[in-house]
Amino acid sequence: MTTAPSRTAQGAPPGAALPPVFTGIGVAAPNGLGTEEWWAATLRGEHGLRPVTEYDASGHPGGLVGRVPDFDAARHLPGRLLPQTDRVTRLALVAADEALKDAAVDPARLPEYGASAVTSNATGGFEFTHREIRKLWTEGPARVSVYESFAWFYAVNTGQISIRHGMRGPGAVVVADQAGGLDALGQARRVLRKGGVLAVSGGVESALDPWGLAAHASSGTLSRSGDPATAYLPFDRRALGTVVGEGGALLTLETPRHAEERDAPRIYGELAGYAATFDPPAGSGRPPGLERAARLALADAGLAPGDVDVVFADAAGLPAADAAEAAALRALFGPGGVPVSVPKTQTGRLASGGPALDVAAALLALRDGLVPPAVHLDEVDPAYGLDLVRDTPRALPLRTALVLARGHGGFNAAVVVRGRRRPRTA
């Protein structure tokens, strides 16, 4: 007689396949540095879209970016790290520090290979590498920083977080544009299922130097409006395109057993489901993959669409992409079938940092029973059939949230987070 295999990964500790739990949140966002500062600003509807002031951006569409304000890395990080890090890594290190402090855990005190860093990044250290390339051509190779060998690399956030906190478990970086912020969480779950006990995961981005903004502009998706109230209007009749920004969120994920054994001070929720898909080639006649990603994530969580209390939308700000996402949501939930939150209207699109920040928002929404609002969406197209939460938070009993993300080139990802009481032993 044979028995069905358990969901526990072969060779992994008992309980390793149970949904991992979120025990810490760290945020660096255009409308707030630090989780509670950002969350309060988000609930107030305060945006962080600003004109570029560091250089002349008049030749770029709109000239607006989502910039973390007044960020002084020297106030948060040791001086030895400053010469070897780009702004993106400094933001990531600060977010990781907060996520671990919030979880009240020191990874260096865990089993030697039990803690990992798994992040997503689409660009690496743009500002650092472009400065050093300029030195190469204007001052000669002797003036180029030795740290250029790694500070530019999109894996550098994972590496620096691992080094700073003594995290020697399997590390990874996922590159999938916007969707990568959710894919990193999926990869962190795999690491925990294979025997890890803790992972810092999510995404943080910053590519807003002149070359970076030019690269974003080359996509043809940037809004030409220089007014923060009209520049980024997903699902609105006046949608003109997107605004790019920097920042994101890093989250502490643990196995439920480890969180319980160390008596973690809080559990925000669990990563109940995850899935990723890829869009078919243009002209194939096959549908986009976002709806399928959402259905697969719900199936992975053992849930049905009717179990979802709120959706955090990808919200491209481009009419065709918004229509495709709205169609996927209608197919899943019916017209107006679930509240839809778009807090990224306050920050711009942060590449891999945006979906990770949405997961942080989802966890805090579950904690507080408040759905954060979209701002500036005064002419929502009713044809989309969406119940958008606008202008002010909406108080609701929340247990389950679905977070969606799409990346340039056809990436789709979905994560289901579910509220969870902290387990207690008898």
C-alpha cells in the first residue's frame, strides 16, 4: 500500500512546508522612510512625486519621480559602507535593518546556514556605476573606485545585506522588473521549505540618475505631465503613462515553527500562496497571463476568489494595460466584486520595490482593518468595473489580500497574504 507524499519537502524539517509568516517590515518609500511613517502618510493620501532637482531633467517626459526625501545614509549606516555602496544599496540596507529590528531577531545568532537574503532588483547601482564610468573617461582608470567591481551589480543588495547581518544561508536575486518583487518572496519560501528558518526578502530600487531616467524614458511609458495630481492615473480616463520612483520594502519571513519557538513579538500574516506566469507572444491569440497567475496563487493557498477581501493592483497607468488588468479582475471577482487598492499612486512605480511595498501595505491593512486609498483618480472609467478605494481609507474586516504585479516583457506574479494569529504551544 502506498501513501500520498506529504507537502513537507523531502529532507526538510517537519512543518517546513507550512506557509511562512511575516514577522518584520522595513520600508523606504517616496512618501515616508520607515514603516510607520510611510503607512501613516499612505493612509493620509500623501504622495511623494516630485520634480527632479539633482540635475536638469527638462529633456525628459514630465520630469517627475518618486524620490525618498531627505535620505542621509550617514545617519543610518556605518561610514565604512558609504564609499562602497550605491544609493539603492543604502536604501536596501536601511530597510533590511528595520525589518530585522521589527522582527526582534539577530540572524547572526541563528543556525549558521539558517538565515538568507533573497531580493529582487532590476537595475543595480546605476548612480554609482555611471559616476565611475565618467571618471574612467575623464580622469583615467586609476581614479575608478575598486568598489565598482560589485557596487553596480543587481545582486549587490542581497550580498551586502547578507554580509552585514551574517546571513550565510542560500542567497538569491531575482530579475523580473515589477514582478520580481513578488517572485523574490516566492523564492524565499522555497529557501525556507528546504531547511532555512528565516529570510529577508522583497525589493528595493533606485535608478533615477540622468542615465537611469533616460533608460526609463526610452520605454515610451513615462507620463508627460509635470503635475503630481495628473501624472500617474491608473484606471482613470486621463491616464497618460507612469511615473517611476525609488524605494520599496524588505520583509522578514520565517517558518511558523521558528517564529513560535523564539516567541516572535508579532506575526503580520502568512505567505499563503504564490504563482508566476509569462504572457504569450503578441499575436498568438492567447490571453495575457495575469489572471492565470492570480488563480494559481489562490489555488496554491487553497482559496477561492470569494475568499479575497482586497486586491492590490499592478496599475500600469497605461490604458491598454489597465484594461487588461481590469478584465482579469472582472473575470476573477465579477464587476465591482472586491475592493481594489492602488497605494502606488502615491509613490509611482518602483520596479521590483513596488510589489514588495504593496505586500507591506497588505499586511498592515490586515493588521489595522484599513484599505489604503488611491489618490488623484477623479475620473475613473466605469467600463473597468472596479471598486477602487479612493481618497480616504476604507475600514473593512480583512483576512485575505491578493497582490498582483506585471513586469516589462511579459512577467506576471501574484501573492496571497492571509492574516494569522500567532501560534502558541500548549
